[in-house]
Amino acid sequence: MSAPVTRTAAVQAAARALVDAVAERAARTPRQAAEAAYYPGHPLGSVAEIEAAVIRRRAADTAELPQAA
């Protein structure tokens, strides 16, 4: 029988899973991200529009990062 999982271990495992998911998402090209996000009836209407939104969002996110000294 294994030892019970502690709260700390559970939080650490969840944090690792989140970091992995964010890294996997960031590794996608804007087109891949758009294709993964598209579904019929999507508010943006097409993969091309979603791709443009992904590009804009990534550019905005990059602009918010602090500049290296």
C-alpha cells in the first residue's frame, strides 16, 4: 500500500502539469493553435481569423515582457 499523497505533493504535481501544458501550447505555431481552437460556430468564424488573433495576442504578450538589461 502506498503512502497518502500530501497536499504539498498534489500542488507540486498540479504546478508541473500546468507548466507542461503552457509549454506545449506555446510550442504550437499560430496556425496549429488556431486549428486546435476552431469549432463550427466559433465567434471569430474561421481558422484564419483565429490565427490572426493568436498572432496579435502573442505580440501583445511579448510587448508586456520586461526588457533584458
